[in-house]
Amino acid sequence: MDWQEKLNQRVVRCRLCPRLTTYRERIGRDKKREFRDWDYWAKPLPSFGTASARVLIIGLAPAAHGGNRTGRFFTGDSSGRWLFRALHRAGFAKQPTWERRDDGQKLIDAYITAVCHCAPPDNKPLPEGIEYCSAYFDEELEKLKRVRVVIALGKIAFDNYLKGLRRLGVALPKPLPRFAHNTVHELGDGLPALISSYHPSRQNTNTGKLTEPMFDAVFARARRLLDAAD
């Protein structure tokens, strides 16, 4: 059993945060009317992708009736529709499917995780919930040895990636980089390039703050960075 499988098994069994444990399990029992025939996952979500990935994608947290239902990050909700279509167009996903965990989807040279592995109330994880997940996150940052590009979806993911690097003893530039959509941040020799992106949440996509061409441009930029590094 490799480190990735061992880590994901620990994540799925995790009950460290009482608030998130209670919420995700209640949602799994109560369900949403349109998904009443589903057997909700209702556990922490394991990360998805290959341990040899050169692109690391960091999200916020599972959606209550998305990943918390299906058991895979960005699967079964509108954010996932945007993400997997963009990944597929850029060559980082086998197909643009996003509805079910058993759809045969495979990531290509990419790995998806989040700063919080459990669905939080109102889609807003609290600092203590993120703190419980930080050990898993830090282990991933240490073990994903081939990562060359990190894509942070949203400011919370962006900030917590930087925090994770600092916990690992990485000296970051001062002043710290500022979040801005589709901006590349070079953090130092030997560190992956960091791309900040708006999260494909409905709050952003329904208001036009984030459009599909804007989102596609993020992954096209990641592809160019990888090609330049070859």
C-alpha cells in the first residue's frame, strides 16, 4: 500500500471535527429531495488523482449535496461541471464527466485536494475545521514530489497553501503574493509556480465574475508552464 492509499484511508475514517462530522452525517440522512434515492457518501472525501502529478489543484471543501453525496471532490455539483470540463479541455482529465464517482473519470498528470475534506454548513469551513485537515494537507505537499504547478481555487485555498508551505519550513517571499485571478506567483527556486484562480462556485459563475473562457485560461496557462519546463 503506497502513501496515497494510506493517507486516503486515514482521511475517510477521520472524525476529528465534531461540527463537520455531525453536519455531513445529518445531510447524508436527510438528503435532498432530488437525490432521495442516493446512498450518500457522508464521510470525509479522499483526494483524487495520481501521486506522480505535476499539477496540484486545491479547492475549498466538498458541497453538501455534491461531493458529500458522491464521494469525490467536485463531483455532482455545478462547480464540478466547470472544473472537469476545463480540465478535459486542457488535457488534464480523461473526460468532462462530473456527475458520479463511478463514471470512469481519470485525471492526467493532476491531483485534486482541498483545504477541508468534509462538507461544511453554508459551504463555509471555519478555521478550526481547516486546522483539523492541515496535517493531511501538509503530508500531501511533502509527498507530491513532482508537482510543478499549483492551482488554488479561491482565496482561502490560496492562503492555506501558503500557510502549508510555512508550516513545512519554506521561506516565502516578502511581501507575500496577493490573490488575483489567473496570476502566476513565483515563490522561489525549486518551488512550484502558484496560479491563483476564482473558485467556480455559483456565486462567481452566476454573476459573471468568472466565465468559462476565464477559467479555461487558468488551465491553459498551467499547460504552458508544464510545456516550458519539459
